[in-house]
Amino acid sequence: MSSRAILIQFDCDSQPSVFDGVVAIDSGVDHLLPHANVRPENVRELVYGAIFTRAVSELHRTAIFIGGSDVAAGEAILAAVRKTFFGPMRVSVMLDANGANTTAAAAVLAAAAHVDLRGAKAAVLAATGPVGRRVVQLLAASGAEVRAVSRNQARAVAVCEAVAAKLPSARLSPCAGGSIEETERAVEGVDVLVAAGAAGVELLPEKTWRNAAGPQVAVDLNAVPPVGLTGIEATDRAAERRGVVCYGAIGVGGMKMKIHKAAIRRLFESNDQVLDAEEIFEIGRSVR
Ligand code: NAP
């Protein structure tokens, strides 16, 4: 009989995410061990507790999930966790702070269901947030030419540089989107448009994001009214609106949940996986 599946939740917030805990249980985890206020400097002892308790042959039945509201903090925790592992003394680990990886994967998979991303032109509005940057990365990794749009050109450049450092073959252009006119120019002629703006912030009115040349598919990840791309409903899921296939945040949410659960299940297949944006996206490809 194999040992019970234990998921250790590392959360940077003062209360571990209940959402992540419920999804873990619904994904088949037998025991959830939630930890709050996790910081890179206090990770080592927690990881020792994970890797020194079971035989190496049973370490695939223990895994770590890194969550919380601060994605940069989650990334630092992941780096500290990986640094603590050595040789076979490791467990699989998944990063999905603020739902950024699963949400970005679901958004890009939604677009890929309608447009061949290899060679496609894509624009990501508000590309500097944790979700937007991952959407840029995943679109670029899928072969699209990506315009990363921000109200601040320097921040758009920084996102492109960070993605290019991970993906040297990425075709990226930083674009200023400080005004509606600038943003309109940035989205001209794209096949795929993804809006990753903050909750409750309208980024473009409908008449400006639709143009003669496209887009073919538009995804808006903001569920809180007003939505980012006016004309899209939060519940849209492949809804055709005047020739554009539209997805809203709730429409993408179902796929996001499936990806999250599939990634949790994958953690327990071996003890050496690190599930970050691209690995979670690959898992998403196999989810239907
Ligand atoms: P975020 O960090 O709050 O904001 C993303 C970007 O929005 C910022 O980097 C900024 O980009 C822009 N922005 C912020 N305030 C703005 C303002 N007042 N006016 C115009 N632009 C503004 O968002 P996030 O955490 O990456 O999440 C992105 C979206 O996905 C959010 O709407 C979030 O609610 C949603 N989300 C959905 C799910 C889901 O399951 N469906 C899960 C997680 C997140 P610039 O400064 O570069 O312009």
C-alpha cells in the first residue's frame, strides 16, 4: 500500500489560502499541512521536514505547493526550496501564487484553441502584472510575436527583458499604452488580444480594440466590473461577438481550475518535478 499523499502548503500571507486548500483536497490530496507567513529564510527547516521523513522511494507521496497573494515572494520561496534539495532528497513543488501560473496557462490555451500561435501576432495589455508577464512568456514560448503593453514603457521593456532572459528565441516588443490612442496603436493588427489588467479597471472601450484586421480572439482576465475590454462579458467562453471569439475571466476560470487540479495530481507522480509557468502550461495542454 502506498503512503498517503501529503501536500505542504507554503503561503507568504498571514493566513494560508483556503481556496488553494480546498482545491488540493478536491485534487485527491489526503493531508494538507498549511503554513502561513513563509519566508525564504524560514523555508529550510520546513523542507527538511518534508524530505527527511519518508524513504526516498516514498518521497513522491509528499509535495509542496507555494501560494499566497505576492507572486514575487512566491518566486523567492521557490528558489529557497530548490536550494535546500540535494541529490535524491527532494519532493515535487508547484508555484501558483495568486493563481498566476494556472490563470495565464488557461488564457493562452483559450487563445490557442482558435489561433495557431506559431507566427501569430499577439498583444498583452497590462503585461507587467504577475499574470500578464506569464501570459507574455507562454505566448512567446508557443511561437507568437508578442507586444507587451504597459502604461509605462520602461516597465514594458523590463518585462520583455525578463522573458527574453528565460526564452532567448522570444519575439517581443515593448509597447507604451499610457493613453487609449497609444494602446489602440499597440493592438492594431493582432490575431490574439489578452487583457491582464487589475481588477475593475477598463483598459480599452470596445470600438478601439476591434479593428478591421482583428483580433480573432480576445481574452479578458478581469472579472470585476468594469471589465478590461468593454464588450466582453466575464462569463464569455468562446462566445462569438461580432466576428471575435471572446473569453471573460469566469469563462477562463473553468479551465484554470482543471489545470490547477491536474497539476496537483501530477506532483504525486514523482519526487523531482518543479511546476512553474511553462510546466503548468504543458499540463494544461493535456487537460480537456
Ligand atoms: P495586477 O497585478 O493587480 O495588475 C496588473 C496590471 O494592471 C498592472 O501591472 C498595471 O499594468 C495594470 N494596472 C493596475 N492598476 C491600473 C489602473 N488603475 N489603470 C490601468 N492599469 C492598471 O493584476 P494580476 O494579479 O496580474 O491579475 C491580472 C488580472 O487577472 C486581474 O484582473 C485579476 O483579478 C485576474 N485574475 C483572474 C484569475 C482567474 O481565475 N480568472 C486569477 C488570478 C487573477 P501597467 O502599470 O503596466 O499598465
